[in-house]
Amino acid sequence: GDSWGPSDGPLILLQHGGGQTRHAWKAAGEALGAAGYHAIAFDARGHGDSDWAPDGVYGQDIMVEDLCALIKELGGQRPVLVGASMGGGTSLVAIGEDRVDATALVLVDIAPQIEPEGVQKIQAFMNTKPEGFDSLEEVAAAIGAYQPHRKPPKDLAGLAKNLRLAPNGKYRWHWDPRFMQLRREMDKRFERLSACARALKLPTLLVRGGLSDVLSEEGAANFLTLCTHSEYVNITDA
């Protein structure tokens, strides 16, 4: 994990999405730390620099257990939970099922109702070249094809944070391939997360990137009917 800000500041835990790493939160963590918060971003199990689970278990419940273990390790302080995609689902279940006592919740591009086509697009990207890439240039090209609206990085060295260099010289995505073998039952997921959203009592903010094909405006509106006190922000062109 990485941390920013004073250790005695209000605690904010930043959780990344599936296939991402803690580095996705670097700029946000720096801004929060400068504002006096104690912000911590950590790699989920099977992602980034965290170990791959020996038993290959990566479901939502074990992610919540990991979150609870981290909060306990940090002294049990009530945190603000901020989560994107997978990390947002973990946060929503943790609070909605009364497993974490948090002060506020921020969900980024995630809600009970998500778009199957967008999920399939992400999964297809994550399954790109399981045998590995020959170069960072090849990785950059794959990312550019997946997200053509994003400017390509000037320095490809930063991409190495998202990859592991295999003994055969191939660059492979940093996550455990078994993470992609999870059976995701979308109907049960919707029911569970909807119940969690209805149970929320704390200050809640839903953030949607305007270009998101996973969380639609309809999905955001559905969340606002489940959690009527929630605030909502749509960030254009994100």
C-alpha cells in the first residue's frame, strides 16, 4: 500500500477496480493528503504487489474480509471508504451488511445495476494476450485500442507498474489469471448490492465518468432510488 497525509488525520481507504492497482489512486491520494486526510491506497489480493491467493479465492466476501483485516491493523479507526468498480462493490457490501463502520462512502463507476456489454468489454480487454506481450509498445497499443479517447503516455516506463516481466521476457498483466475465472452471477449480485444500497445510512456519493459504458445514467438513477439521500456527480469526458 501507499499512504499520504498525517497519520492522525481522518482515515480514507482507496480501493481500486478489478485489474487495476493502488497506483490508480496516486493523484487523488496526494490531493487528500495535502488536505490533511490520512489516505491509504492498497493493492487487492491477486493484484499489483499483493500476493496471489494460494487457493485462488477472489470473491466479494474475501475482499471484504481483507478490508476488515486492514482496518483492524490500522487501529480500528472509522474510515471513509472510496472504491472504484470492484473496490466500490467491496465497500458497498462491507457497509451495507454492517461489516465495517464507516463515516462516509464514495462509489466510483459502480452501482447495483451495471451494463452487461460494458462488463464484457472490460473482461475481453483483461483477457488480451494471456501468453504475454513482447514489449511495452505492444501493451500501449492494446490499451489505446481499448480506450482510444485517452492520450498515450509519453513515457512507457510507467506501464511497467501494471505488468509483471515473466522469466521468458514476456510482459503479463499483474493480476492472478484465476481472478478472471470467477463465476459472476449477475442476478444475485444485483439483489445483494441493491439490499446493501437500501441499508445505507451514512453520507454517500456516487461518481460516474461521463464516458463509462459500465455504469449508465439509468444505473445511476436506479441507485438514487435505492439510496435516496445519496449525492451524485457525473464527470463529463471521464
